[in-house]
Amino acid sequence: MSRPAVRLDRRSFLKASGIAALGALGSAACGRADPDSAPAIRERADGGSDLVTLFLCGDVMTGRGLDQVLPHASDPTLHEPYLQSALQYVALAERANGPIEAPVAFSYPWGDALDELERVAPDARIINLETSVTRSDQAEDKGIHYRMHPANVPVLTAAKVDCCVLANNHVLDWGRAGLIETLTSLQEAGLATAGAGRDRREADAPAIVELTGGSRVLVFAFGSQSSGIPSHWAASDEAPGVSILEDTSVAAIAARVRAVRRPGDVVVASIHWGGNWGYGIPPAQRRWAHALIEEAGVDVIHGHSSHHPKGIEVHAGKPILYGCGDFLNDYEGIGGREEYRGGLALMYFVTVDPSSGSLVRLEMRPLEIRRFRLQRASQDDARWLRETLDREGAALGTRVELEPGGRLVLSWG
């Protein structure tokens, strides 16, 4: 039996939520203030060429409002200063773009992205999963809490995700018990995880995606306190938590890579760092990225946390995605920061030569979130993204071109 779509007119919504304007939600509703261990392994059954293509994207937040329209909704009660029910986020999205006939299919949120994944057929699919996957009711003392019901994990397998990066500022929203249930739920579904664990050893271990032909993708994941991760969330020898970037030297990361890497492996460093808004790239991020490439042998830097895509750099032949922007979320209909066009999303397809780790091609597909579903962006939106990435990449030595069909392609050097 389907649940009715939730709709509120503006006056009813404001009365129910207790806020003076939708813009008051702002970035608060979006969640952030301005190798000794056995690695997780996910094998691919299909073949591939000598080159390796990765699908990367920004934050995948399938909790809160999105969780409410999936087949197994959590208790919608929230502990936020502005809204008290996750259903109110559904109402905001419906108010902006029309009704969502819940429950939706697990494939529904991915929308047109599934066709693009089928077209490209990447060798590995890596996302930053920015939500707890738990039934826990023990909310941490923080303003925003993301939670998806464990029975909704098929929303991730519907897109054939290989690896879920968990080193972010929402994976412990429901405490350490919530993190353990998150790890168990994902791993039982065959999803490799990186950046969080039941102890420091597991949190620091890479996820490994085995590819046909002998190559592998090694995913090391870190969270920076600059993204809003509390210091006490760090994993320890006795307690679960996340792998904190600031707690780890480049030399230590290099040692971890050397301990696991084999010829032909592609090494990804997936990092949750920085604030939500703004195109500026802090000098510390560039130093970290360059050092990970030069000293630790990392081939791809997969940065996330920003709510919009940021400029791209190619350093020593290796790509640095400083901020991939949001990909799936329930922010639709929230006012504020319109100049960043946060409803637009990008699929990043990074093709590298595994013999050297060097970038061969970086293609991006622009999408737009409407009614909690990804759809192809308009030509005007694709042009806006091209112009933005081209402008921000100029100082980093990159350009972006718009190809027929609406795809964006990076050029460098």
C-alpha cells in the first residue's frame, strides 16, 4: 500500500515548523557548520579494458526525508532546532517540484544516473555515504542527525555501489552503536566500507575493489575536522570511530599504501574536508593533496563536503577533485545560497592508466535533483556548470569543455 504524498501550504508549513522563513533552514538543515587489518573487498564479475574508470561523486545522503519516501521509513522524529519531523523535508521538496508518490522504488533516487552508469560501465563505483544506517534512537548532541533505516540499504545496491566512504561528519550522528549497525548493514549487503570502523585498525584499512584482469582499486578514506567532525569521533584501539586526517602523517599513509599496493593497483584517497559553501581552496588542502600524490603514491584525490562542485587540479598527472558537491539529499526546497546552484550534481568518471596511475580522461555528467530524483540537467545548467568549473580551474591549470550531449570534459597541461 502506498503512502500519500505529504503536502503543506506555506502557512501550514511555517506554523508546523516554527520558523519565520524557509531560508532560515540554510546550511543548518544540510548538516554541517560553516594495513594490518583485513580490508573490505568487493569483487566485480564483468570484464574491462586495460584502463580503469572510476565513478566518483559527492555526498550521498539517503537519510531523513529521502528515507521517508523509501519502502522502510525510520521514525521521522528529528532533534533539530527548526524542524521536528523528517516528513517536513518531504513537504519542502513537494512544495518546490510536485508530489512524490511514496514509497518509491529503491532505484528511484538515482534516476537518469543509472542510464549514465550503464553507458560508461565504470570499473568501480565509489560514494561518500553521508548518513548513519541504523535503528538507533541515541542521537548525538549536535544540531543535525541523518539516519536511514537498514532495510533501505537496497537503495545503494540498486546503483551497484562498490565502496561506501564513511569518514564524514554524519556517520556517528546516532552514536557508536549506530556506527556499528551502519558497518554491519553495509557489509552484510556486500558493500565495502572505508574510513570508519569498529576500532582504529578497521577505520584506517583500505577498501579493496578487485577488478577482472588483476588490477585493484584501493580506497583509503579520511575525515578532516574542518568539515565539522568532532575530535571525539576518532577511532581508537578500543572504540569505533572514523579515521581523522589530522591524526595521520603523510609518511604513515605512505606506509599503509606500500603495505597493500601491488603493481597495477589504483590508489584513491577519499577525503571529507572543508566547509559547505565557497569556491576557495585552502592552502592546507593543496599541500595535503600534493603530498599524498608525491610522497604517498596516491593516484586520485576524491574530495567532498562542499555542497557544490569546486575547481579541479591535475598534479603530477594525477587528478584532485577538491569538492565534488552534493549528489543525493533531501535539501530540495530549502532557501538560501541560491548563487551556488546546490540542486545541481555531477557524476565524475575518472579514467586512469593503472600502469602509471596517470589520468587519461575525466568526464562529468551534469544532473539536477527534483523530487528526490536525479535527472539530466538542462543545457543551460550544463553551460553554467562548465563556466563555473572552467573559472575555478583556471588558477589550478585546468579547463572544462561542454561536449554534445551535455557532458563535460576536463583538459589540463
